[in-house]
Amino acid sequence: MPLSDGPRAPAADALALEGVSFSYGRHAVLDGVSLRVGRGEFVALAGPNGSGKSTLVRVALGLTAPVAGQVRLLGQAPNRLKQRWRVGYVPQRAVVVDQLPATVEEVVASGCVARRGWARRPHPDERERIDRALDVVALADRRSVPITELSGGQQQRVFIARALVSEPELLVLDEPVAGVDAESQARFRDAIVTRCHHDGVAVLLVSHELGAVADDLDRVLVLRGGRVAFDGPPAALTAEGVSLGVHRTDLPVWLEGLT
């Protein structure tokens, strides 16, 4: 049974940005960006290098304050969201794992602390949630293996499991399959689709490599020059001559030529 953490503010969307702008000095990075990710929705965010994707993620999560506009994270301003475990975040490079003296299970278990806090004793259901998260990313048989002995793709799956173990309502993933093998991409797809469609978790996936999840996406957002240049279903990209599933290089080429 999930832990009870008191009443939650109702929210129609897991994430909503309205007219958000951000600048580094005189360099505008985001220019009036408005977007939404609905509850249980699977949305991909793509865009050429330098389009502002990473900055958008930081602003959305409350790690950076916008200079204009409004952000709502699970119905609240990011700095007012006390239950941070409700948002799972997997950055492109979660940690420097070369010197991380921990097993797969220990890394995943550390995600439980975000929900219960350091001062509280482990909840009886944490073991079940750890087992379930490891099963979702197909790493249950590697639970006792030091994370340093895993491949890059397997390590990313460990950090996805760490984010999932707190049972978040929104999962934000920044280039989780960049440079990983085809098997890990397939495992990633299975894990995310299970969480998004079966458990109702909203997912914002930042990636150029959408082939593994092309058939599962609800919408694709394209950021270019700090603005949303496209927001629609994958079928609308097909109408533009872009195939996300078969010709995986189509999307990057199309992004660079987008006007």
C-alpha cells in the first residue's frame, strides 16, 4: 500500500509552462514558451543542440527561476512543492559512477529516502517497491552487482529504477538512451511504457533518439531558438515526411532544417 503523505493539491496537468522566458545576460535562451504535459501522458521534447532543452528542464523543475512567465509543477509553483518525491528526475549523467561504491540495489534503495526523509525509519513496503522497480528495468538479477561493473545503458536503467522507486507522478528523463546499446533502448522502452500507461505516470522524455518509443508517444514537442516550433502527435510528423521508428536519423535532420 502506498505511503500516505497528506492531501495533495489538485492539478489538471503534471507540468505546465505559460509564457516562460529565460536569459543568460543578454542571451535569450527561452522566449515565451508555453507547453503542458497531462497526467499519464507520454511526451517527447526534441530540438537541435542549443535550442534550450536543458534550460527548459531546469526551469520546469524549479532548479532555475524564469525571468518571465509561470511554471506549475503538479499544480504548484516548483519552489512550493514540498513533496519532491512526486517528481522523478533522471539527468543525462546522473552521477559519476566510476567512483560510486554501491551495488545496484543500494543505488535504487537510496531513492526511497527522497520520499520518507533521512530521519524516518524505512517503511515496510520499501522492499516491495525496490523489487518492483528492479523488475521494471529488468535488473533484478543484477541487484548485488556493483554499479561500476554495469554497461552505460544498464547504469541508466538503475537510475531510472531509483527515480521510479518513490512512485512519482511525473518522470523527467534527459537523454536517457544517448549512446546506449539497442538492448538497453528496448528495456528502457518497456520500463517507461509500463509506468506511463499502466500506472498513470506522466513522462517528459528529452531525446533525439525516439525510435525505441515512436509507437508509444502521445505527443512530440520541438524546441527551436527558444520557442516551441512544433507540438503534436507523432502522426503529424509523419505527415512532414519524418519517420521516428524506421529511419532514426530523420528526426535530427528534420530538426536542423526546421524553420
